[in-house]
Amino acid sequence: FWALPEHEPQARRMWKEAPHILEVLGHYFGEYPFLKDKYWVVEAPYLGMEHQTLVAYGDNFTDNSFGFDGILLHETAHEWWGNKVTVSDWADFWLHEAFATYAEALYVDATSGHERYLAYMKRMRPRIHNKKPIVQGKNLDSIHAYTGDIYFKGAWVLHTLRWLIGDEAFLGILHDFPNDPRYAYRHATTKDFTDFVEARTGRDLGWFWKRYLYTAALPRYTVTRSASGKGEKLQLAWDDPSFELPIPVSVGGQLHRVAMPQGHGELVIPAGAEVEVDPEGLILAKGPTD
Ligand SMILES: [Zn+2]
């Protein structure tokens, strides 16, 4: 760690976090990619930058309320997502920023547990703007490619993908993609990643990518309740029949996963049951009142 002399005590304190950060990120994404070279941090007069093997850091040496230095972790995660796997076009820049941002949440998951992970994701949610698609097309310059949504919305797309395909497949993909010889220390595109996910899950997820990566507006669902026999029926519908993301619904405190083939799903519930859609914040979508 190369810090200004007047910041030595803070820098020494922060530096103690580094081995644990490398260990946790290594657990999720595979061994630190530049072991034979180095891992350095250099104090800089700006927030941070992910130079290969050398993180530039300038964020006051303060931990966030989740107990870690977010900038140090984010820039370090870029050693995998940015420096080991690198995009060749600005259009794909979410492969760097969304994954480094999501790495922050994974760190919380590993060190503080799932409840805190969900709280960390929830904290990002108001920072999503939906003004432009995450992947905007070729021949952009960096000014236009860099929107907040490639960070926070991108991280939420990964969070939602985790709900869709499950922890085992999702975490396996996050580990194996940057270690695949086609992409490790090479370039990758959004299509490389989405093809990788589809090959691993054996599913055509075109509807998922189309809505979350190539469309600005979020998917929206409606909920209707009606009497059905002695109980009630809950009907859920997406605003697009090709969008098939299952919806988490809590009925009387019990969480259900409602399948949404052709954008529609139903759940029979006891009369008067207390219903809450997505109480934990697992999917990126707008409800009837959003
Ligand atoms: Zn970044």
C-alpha cells in the first residue's frame, strides 16, 4: 500500500482488510488473477480506478455501514471483471461495472449473511434510473456508455438472475465465466456471457436479456384477487406475455414461487390471507403501485 505519509495510520488499518477481500473474491471468482505479479493499492486524488494489479484508491479510508471499504472492494473486484475479462466495446461495459458492484453484495453475503446481502441490494435500488438500456449498442463513446445503470441496475439484473436460475447455477457461472479459457485474460461481450448462461442452464433466456439489458423500462406486473370456491385466487400477469420471470409471493408469511408461463401465473390462497409480492426484494420489477 502506497499512501501519503500523513495517512499512514489509516492506510495500515485499511490494508488489513485486503487479504480477506482477496480471499472472499477468490472464493467466488477463482484465485486472484495476477498472483505472479502483485496486488498493490496506491493512494490517488480521486475515488478509485482499477488499474491491473494496482488499485488506485482515494476514499478517506472509511468503512461503510456494512463493515468494509466499498471502493477498495469494488476496484479489487475489477481485477477479475475488467482486467482478467475485458470488454472490447463500451456497449458491454456492464460486464465490468455491474459485476464489480454485485461483488460488493457477495462480500456482504459471505461475511454478514443473507439478510444483510438483501439489505445491501435494497440500498442500491433507489439508484436505478431506467433512462437508457444497460447495453446501448456499438460505437458509443465513454461519456454515453457510462450511466449509473451499468452499476446498480446491472447488479440488480444479476441479483434477479440468481432468483431465476438458483444459487448453485448462478454462483457456478460467476466462478467459471472468468476462468473459461475463451474469456480469461481475453475479451468478452455481453453475448458471450448470455450464451454462457444459456449453455449452462440449458434454457433460452432471450426474454430475460431483452427486457433487462436491451430495454430501458422495467417489467411491470399486475395482481388481481378474486373469490374461488371457499378460498381466493391470486392472478399475476407481466406486461409482456413473453416475459416469464417467476414471482415470489408471500401468503400468510409463507414464501411461494409463482411460475409465470406466457407471462401469467395463479395461486390459490385461503380467503382473506395476507399477501405480499416479493417481500424480500428478489426481483427487479415494478408492481401495480410503483
Ligand atoms: Zn467500477
